[in-house]
Amino acid sequence: MVANQSAVSKLSSYGVARSTIQGARLNDDEARKTHAFWRACNYLALGMIYLQDNPLLRRPLEPEHIKNSVGAECL
């Protein structure tokens, strides 16, 4: 399939479809909350990947909480 020039310019990073978000930028409080949410998501994801028990670290971390072979389930 060959795209015509009009379709290509619409998909360009400098074309009409460059941004789909309208309105004002995030204020400082919204940016802080978004960043906190992102950090919490990363923390939970890493806990699910590397820990088999105690992912919220409610108890001191011990060697038996850590998975033996990280990534073996992907093989």
C-alpha cells in the first residue's frame, strides 16, 4: 500500500495531528499528583516482578520474599 502525500503530512510530527490534547498545561499540584501516581505504579510493578511475598513491605524484607529466578516464567 502506498500512502499519498496528504496522508503522510497528517501523520507527521509537524502536521495537523501533532497533538490531541487541548487546553492548559497541568498546574503544579496536578503534576505532583500525576508523578506520585506514576511512582506508585512503578513500585507495585517492581514488587510484582521481583517479590513473591510481602510486596508492600509491611514486614522487613527477607531473602525468602524475593523470587528465586526473575524472568524464568518468560522462557
